[in-house]
Amino acid sequence: MKNMADTVVFHIAVLTIATLAFYLFIFLLPKQPRKHQHKALICFQYAFVLSFVAFVGYTLRYLQWQALSVGMVNFFLLAAFYLFYQGVRLRFNASLNRRGGLLVVLHLLLFPALALWLWYAGDPGHLRDISAFINHSVPLLLAQRFLFVRRQAHNGGDRLIQLTLLMIWMLVLVAMPFYDLMVNPVGGILPVVTLLALTLECLLFAGVAMSYIHDLFDKLKEQAYTDNLTGLKNRRFFKRIVASVFSSASRYQFNVCVILADIDDFKKLNDEFGHSEGDQAIKAVAQVLKETVRAEDVLVRFGGEEFLILAPNTSMEMASLMAQRMRVQVAERCVSKSVRTITLSIGVSQVYSLEDLEAAIVRADSAMYQAKKLGKNRVEIAQISEQQIVNKPLLQPSR
């Protein structure tokens, strides 16, 4: 008996080290920027802890505490799977509702009770094995289904979690014929169960870690493409997206226009009231423009007090009307600290191909400065001759 107790303690120690390593790794990760993602990591942390407690419960049968072992294994392993399922949902800010939570609690209470009853009844017809497989499959398959519907197509971490859940379910399925060996306290099977438990935790950890890395990568990419002051996309994002815009324009043969807007008398505002007031003016204009553009338009802070809108499937007439609407909205809604109305001077130009984009921006810039010369708070259309178009145009100039 003493030798068996020493063996049990050794295997518990092995899994303790692994569980602590996984727990501390997640604990020491930088805090997620979104509250629901941070809660998801906490769920994953405690899923590791509960799976470890389930393993400890399993080892109790080697110390002749059979009934307690049956109850602990079935309760804590099922709870670990449900906690992992909740973590998956929280990644997408979709926590279980009250009804779902009550059903989970009911399942956690009834299944261990059923397992204990079958154990006392002598497990007629291997019902305990079948029951364990079906009940443990429920949270795994629920998490699989949820990820299949909600996962982000570009996030490899979500795909890895889905693969991890599938592998765990396959592990539960493949192990089912050997449940009798695992249930009976035979010393030779304990290393195998320890290896299975370690494999389970490693799979869960790999899915969580890779998912977090992809979240972090997405966050860094988002920061690289976002202007910190306004929350708009920046010039780096603009350069990345234009190729796909013009690819669609070429395929479906639609016009593309560029709108360049500049805040009037911005330098004077900065000089008189400070950069803080200038920043507030930029943020106010950015918010109005964000609410004014269409979903398909690309709005970026182009630099300083300049904003650029790339408008696909838009004629010059439509672009001019859009620019006028932006100008009016800004003049009506944006007021500086000096009770001075903030206005925009806007230039509009058509873009005839991807190669013509830089030249089109220059033309819109010239039109915008012409608007300033003519009194500010106005929209000017870039005038262009066929010779000024860079390379062969995809479309004929729209009027």
C-alpha cells in the first residue's frame, strides 16, 4: 500500500508541475485589452486546474476511495470541459445566458450522480462507459459548433482551438474501450492515464496559447493601421487596401474617386488655443466624417489636419455631392473652444487606375488649395485633361 501511495504521489507531482506551468504562463501574459477576452483567459486557466483536480480524483481509487474517485472524476472533468466552452464563448463576447448556465449546473449535478449510481449498480451493460462518453462529449461538441459558426476566418488560433477540441473528443472516443482498465485500480495503467491527462492539458494549452498569440498579432496589426488620435485608419492601411479596391474596379468596371479634405485655419487654431484644442478639432471632424461616409468608402487620416476618402463605385457628380454633405455636416456640428465654426476645404478628383492614384491625389490636393484661395469652406472639382492621366485609364472620365 505504501508503494502504491508513493506512485500516486509521484504521478500527481508530475501533473502538478505541468498544470502550474500552464497556469502561470497564462497568468503572466499581458492583460487583454478587451474585458471579455481577459475573462476568457481566466476560464481557460481554471479549466486546467479542474482537469488536474479530476486527475487527482482518479488517483484516489488506487487508495481504495472508489466512490469519491468516481464522483470527483466525472464532476471535475465535465466542469473543466464546460469552463473551456465558456472561455471559447467569451472570446467572442458571447457568455452563456442564465438559462444556459442553469442547464450546465443541472448537467454537472446529475451526471456524477448517475455515474455513482451505475457504479453502485455494478455497471450493467457498460452503461457507465457509454454515459461518460456521451456526457463528456456535450461541452466539447457545443464548443466545436460555436467555433464553427463564430470563428474569425483569418485567426489561426481559433482554428487551432477547434482542432484541439476535435482531438480531445477523439481521445475520449478512442479511450472508451479501455475505460474498464482505467476504472479498475491496476498499477500498470496509472502511467498511461497520467500520459493521457498530460496530453489533454498540452492540447488545451496549445490551443489557448496560439489563440492568444494570434489575438496579440491582430491587435498589433490593428494598431499599425490605426491613427491613435482619431481611431481612423492611417496612410499605411490606405496603401495596403488600394490594390484590392482597384482590382474590384477593374473587374466590375466602376468609377473610383478620391476626396481630400483639410481643416481651414488649423494653424491659427493651434497657435491661439494650443495643440490640445487642435487635437480636439481633428477628433471632432474625424467623428463627423466617419458618420457621413458609406460602408464601402475608405476613410483615412492622411496627415496632420488632412483626411482622405477613397470612394469606389462613385462618379464625379456623386463624389462632389458626398464632399458637399461632409462640408455642411462639419460646419454645422463642429465648433472649437473659441466658439469658431470649424470648416473644411475639399478637393475631388477621379482616379482612372491604380497607377493614376498618386497623380489623382495631387490633383485633389490642388483642387483643395484652390478652394482655400476662393474663400475656404467649399468644394472644388479637379480639372483634368487626357494627357494628365497616368497610364491607360480603366474607365473613361465621368462627368
